[in-house]
Amino acid sequence: MSSSPTAVFKRLSIAEAPRETPVLFGTVHVLGAGIGGLFAARVLSDHAERVVVVDPDAAEAEISGAARPGVPQGTQVHTLTPGGLRQLERWFPGAVRQVQARGAVLPGPDRSASYVDGVQQVGTPNVNPLSCTRPLLEGLIRERTLRLPNVEMVAGRVTGLVYDRRRVEAVRYVSADGETVQATDFVVDASGRSSRIADWLEEGEWSRPRVERLRVDVRYVTAHFERSSDWDGPLSGITRFSPGSGSAQFAGAAVNAVEGGRWAVMLASYGDDPQVLDTGGFRERCGELQPVYREAVRGRMTGPLVPFRHPDSRWRHFEETDRLPARLAVTAEAVASFNPVYGQGMSSAMLHASCLSEYLRHDADLDAPARHFFDLQQVVTAAAWQTSSTADAGRLGLAVPPSTAAQRRTAWAMRNVMAAAVHDPEVATAFRDVSFMLAHPATLLEPALVRRAALANGVGDEEAARAYGPVSETV
């Protein structure tokens, strides 16, 4: 199998469920019952006799419609990208139809709108996000996971791992019954952004992963409003502002039609931009945006304004860690959490589960560290990180100017692709495939696409060749 990042990403993001899934384990443990943990449990159910999901919010998770205490962003606007939608159907066939029956909305290309610096982007056929609240989607995934005959959930707080000389051999957790040390054949840590996995590794004299951080300080405010039944405009909208647009501190906004006949509306800002924490100010700012926002806030407000802050993006680099125990994988936000403005968190977590599946289906050496899994995961994580961190670094003035001819050609190509994506349908489709986590970012540098983008921007072949060399040869 090809190991190029583009080929790996394409392989991981397929829609077909695997056919051959060898049973490799007796009892395995998943730490965390968020979307990443539930997807990991679904994959492990193909390979283990018993899957135990340990989560401190297990009891609260059964409350219909409630955001779990361990998911502080659970009350904010969520959109599942088409890449995540594909993974949802891959691992839980029929889930999209089920969540729609409960009120989720699939607006499709004709009723979705995207705006960059106030300009509406051209429509493309791959725009098919799923709009609903996080508790609705997570609740359905939890139902489907716990319906599997070999999966169970335990309410408990994990306090550490137990090792023998080479591998994880037990999980230690505290529940209402006291402390339990339970033997395990494999562990997936999906305990989220606040995971203590680095401490647990260090306690066992293993290596801590290097943590990469990018301070973004993005702040959300979300509110819900009654939705009119006679609105015939967009049912999903997203608005972003680029660095230098004159709205550097106002990150943007999102609006989704969600279950219960409601609109979910979010305003996002950076740094010291004053958050709008009163109803009047919220409606006023939405009134300055596109018509769908004005329509959304016209109805009766159905709950309080709910703020949320994401201080920094983080990436724990397990793929480069020199000493790790066998029988351990780490997934979802326990590995990386991205600027949520770009909407790739849930889709990344789902793709991490596909990394786990490929690892377990291809003669994994279970008595050695899960290097192949972490290498696969690195491809997915790097793709999402590149999408969000490139823009954030530019906004923060941290972007390093290209210093080599190859870097300058790449930068030129990306400038043209991004500019053309606003108005050229073919380029926009390719660009959205990447932002929707359907394709790897390297696909945007394919010569034919770059040439089309340049022509769409009025850059002729001769001009491109004089400045950068023939596009077909140098990009």
C-alpha cells in the first residue's frame, strides 16, 4: 500500500466498512465516552470479546438532550462536515437517517451558504453538512455503540495505567464502588483535551510526548431561537474573516437549523474583541451579517447566551515519541484539539477510529508500540492542523515567509487556489473537499488544479511561467 500522505488519507476516508476484522483481544478499555471514545469502542467491538468504556460522565450521558459536563463546548454550534458524515455512515450504517428522524437537518448545497470577508462563495455539490446539536448526535452514537452486545459503559474516573516491562496490562479507575484495577489487553485513551496520558506515561517511566501549541484565544457565544416554518433561504451558514480584512478580531459566525424547530447561532471573536453577552448586542451584531443571521435572531430566544473559550490549539506528538508501551493508542482530542472555528474536531476524531481499524486489520505487532497507528493518525491530524494553524499563524503574525524556491511556488499556488475558490466551482469543490476532510491538503497542489486556479484569477500561462516557472512542472 502506498504510504504517501495523500494515498493514506484517501484510504482512511473511504465509506465502505471493513470486511475482515480478526478478533485479537479478550477485554479492552476505552477511556472517555465522547465521540472519539465511542468511535474507538465501535472499532474495537470488531476485534475484542469485551469492550469497556470508562467515563466519569456516564450517568449524565443518559440524560436526553443534555451536554455532558466533560464536554464544555457541547452547548455550542456544531456542524458535522461531509468527511465526518461519511465516517458516521461507515461505522454506524443508517445513522444519518436516524438522526434526521430526530430533527437533524441536512441542508444540502442549495440551502447552505459560506461567506469569506463578506463575499459569498460559489456553491458546490460537495456541500452537505449535518446540522444538529452535539447532544443529539452524540446521544445517537452512544445508543448505537452500547447496543453492540460486547460493549459496556462504566461510570468512573481513570487514575492511571499499570504496566509490565513492555506493555499496558491494567487500567486503574475510581467509581462509586471504590478503586478498581482491571486487567486489559488494549487501551485507547480518548479522555479529551485534558487527558492525563502524559503524566501516566511518565509515572511508568515512559516518554512524555512533545506538545505543540498555538495560542488562538477564540471565544464563542451561542444562542438558540425559534425558527419560522416559512423561511426559504439557507438553513446553514458560515461566515469567516481573513487576516487583514478589517475584522481581524471578529473571527466570524455560524448559523444552523437544528432539531426542535430552532436556529443555533454562534458568534466567534479573537483576543480582546468584546464578547457579546447580552441579547440586544447579540441581535445587533447578527443584524450586521448576511440575511440568514438576521432571520435566525428574529424569533423568540429559547435559552440563555452561552459563552465558551478555546485558549490554544494543541497537538501531542505521539508519532515521534521514542519510548511508548505496547497495547496503547491515543485518539481524538487527547491527541489534538484544533481551533473550532474550522469545524474539523468531530470529523478528525472519527477518522482516528479508521486509523485504529487499519492498524488492527493489518498484522499489528501487539507486543510492540503502536507505531503504525500513530503514523496513520499523524496524516489525519496534520491535515486538520494545517488547515487551521496556517490561517491562525497568519492572523497572529507568526507565519514564516517562504525562503526557498519550492516554498515560494507552493505559497503562490495556494494563494491562487484560495482566491479562485471563491468564484470557480471546480477549484471551490477541491478546496472544500480538503476543508470538509474528504481529501488531503496536498491535492490542492495538483498541477491541473493550480493551472485552473491561476487562469480563473486572470493569470496566464506566460505570466505564471515568468514569475514561477511552468505550473505543470514546478507546482
